[in-house]
Amino acid sequence: MFNEDYLRYKELVERHLTDFLPEIDQQSATLYDAMKYSLTSGGKRIRPVLLLAACEFCGCDINQALPYAAAVEYIHTYSLIHDDLPSMDDDEMRRGKPTNHMVFGEDMAILAGDGLLSSAFEAMMKDMLLYFDNPDRLKCRVRAAYEIAKGAGCKGMVAGQVADIESQGKHCAREYIEYIHLNKTAALIVSSVKAGAYLACGEQDRLKALASYGEAIGLGFQIADDLLDIYGDSAAMGKSTGKDDAHKKCTFPAIYGAEESRQRLTDLTNKAIELMEPFYDEGEFFVTIAKRLAERNK
């Protein structure tokens, strides 16, 4: 599905993904097992890959960004564990495997998500401790961590999840569905590319382009997911389909219809491509990612 650069970034993420988890007492070994179960169950690793790619795009050694790449995947994984809970989306399968609460119980799944969220910030702050004698580099890391925190929090992913829950079974205005998906899905993607740029202390023109690019592909990513929930193959996707309709969720197909949703996905993909084309070969990776994410729906 993706190119060699994507596989290079992804392999680096996979190799070091658990390196930044804290040591856990033997008395709490079940917590570590539950965290690791979901963290290592596969996935596209889009967010950490984009963070590493943005870091390299802005001229920094990507190995210096690994704690932040791992952190953003810890946050994403925690959100999936909680999304799958009976009180949320009530899913029994994720990435072709039983969801966390089906294996470890609902109580432990909640704590595993909590553990991954706190581990993300522990990983980033532990890295910052290494830069007290280099204030400029430290400031870049603080900015990166702040972007990740903001994208995951009450003005980002969590805000979108709240709006998603409260909109179920209700009529949604078009502006509201945009709000849900820009926060629930796009916010952490935007944060990932901005964090990568900040870690490199990147130039403002590249940071601005990456932020707009992240918003475009993030919104497009969710539209594609909405469509896949209707028309996708549950076996190929590794999770059940038809959940959005069952929960009467506000989705792009529900509001716009399938045809207009596909056109919006195309428009967002084209916008993402146009944002990165001025950087020529340096932006080619991001152009390819935008195209491949849109092609999931074909």
C-alpha cells in the first residue's frame, strides 16, 4: 500500500515502540500485558510515521524524534482501547484480534488506556531532561510535546469524541460533523506533523504547510473510514462494519450521502497534494501518503 520511505519509518517505529514504556512492578504485570497487547497488535502507524517524516522533512535526525513518535502512538492506542469499550462503540474486534476489554476485562482495559496515556507524557518529558544544557533544543521539544497534548486533549481528540457521543441519534448540521471529525481524527494527525517539525526547530513555511496538510488528510482519513464502515470488508479491515449506522452516528455519508462524501475525500486529497507540491522531491513522501490514504476507499 505504501512506499519504501513509509516502510522505513514504520519499521523504525515498530522496532522501538515499547522502548519508552516505563518499568512496571511485578505486582502490576497485568497492566503491562494489557498495554502491550493493544500497542503491538499491528496497525498502519500513520501518526508516528508522519511525525518522523515531518522531522526529517525539516532537517532533523529522526532517531531524536523516536520518544515523541512512540508517545503519539501510545495516545492513539489508548484512544482505541477506550473507543472499543461497551460504554463507547462496543466493539469486540480490532485489527483482527479481540479488543482489549474482551481479553483483559473492562476494568483492566480502562486502566491500560490510562497507563498508555500517562506513559506518552513520561516518554516525552524523560527526553526533555536530556536537553537542559541546550535551551534552544529544549524549547523545540516543549513545543512538540505541547502540540501532542493539545491534539489529544479537550480542544482536540477528546472534544471530538464528546461531540461524537452527544450527536448520536440526532440531526447534525454540516458544520457540526466537520467539528467532530476535525477534532476526533484530524487533530492528532495535525499534532503529529507539527510535533515533527518542532522537534527539528523547522522553518515556519514548512510548519504551516504541514499543519494544513495534516488537517486535510486527517479529515479525509475520517471520511474514508465513514465510507468503509458502510462499504468495507470487515474481514479485510479486521473489525466489524455497520457500527456507525447501528449507533446512529453523525458521519459524512449520513449527512452528505456517499457520492458527495467521495467527492469531498477527493477534494481534500487534492488539497493535501497541492500543499506539498511546492517542495518538489522533498514533499513527495507526503503526496504519496495522501494518495494512498484516499485509495483505501477504492
